[in-house]
Amino acid sequence: MSDSVTLTSPVVAEDGSLSPLTTELTSPVNTTLGLTWQGKNGVLSTQVLQEFYVHFTRAVDTPASRRSARELIEVYGAWPITVLDAADVLAACDHADRHQVGFWDAMILTAAKKSRADVLLSENPYHGWHISGLEIRNPFV
């Protein structure tokens, strides 16, 4: 996998561990994530890390501890982190209007574009879309 890849959320291994790689890379998610780590081509945004923390500690059926969330963020901190500014927020507003996506999704698209990613991995319903040269893939499909 040579493309630069942006994730919309850090991924927890299927066994629940916080390891970026699992010993068994057979599922599509683990294979994609494993190849991204091995290729050293993953990128995240500050927004993705923030959303991950909130959902991982509060919004799922069995919330993780804050410490576990922090540990996973530290693991993924090895990846480049894209920081957005006011001009990027305006670009996201344009993306939201132009592509009929939600604002927060448009912010992630903007971060992926800013990081020069070729692929955006997302659970959102945009699998297979191509937006401004960015391919959106759902690793669960």
C-alpha cells in the first residue's frame, strides 16, 4: 500500500487491544490497518483524535477508560497529525455544500486533502466516493 492514508478514527484491534498491529491480519480492517502501519503512510487530524476520545470513552455501549483512550492516542501519535486553521474551516464549508456531506465529515475531508492523502478510511456511508482526488474506503466493506 503506497497511498497516503487518512483514518477517520484510530482503530482498536479486534481482540480489544490497543496495539496498532495484531498478530492475525486476516480481516479487512486488520489487513488495511496493518499495511498502513507497515507502510508508514497513515495520517490523522486533531479532530479525528478528539472525536475518537469522546466516542471511545462515552458514546459506545461499553465505554473505555480515559486512560485506555489516552494510551491509544499516544500510540497513534506516531503518525503525522494534520492541524486545521480558519482557511481550512472555510474550505470544509465549501466541501459540505459542494458534495452534500455533513460539516464534520467535510472537516475530515479537508484534513485528508491538506495532508495530501490519496485514501480516506471511514465507516461513514461514502464508501467508493471520489472527492477532489481523494478515494473514500470503508475498511469494513
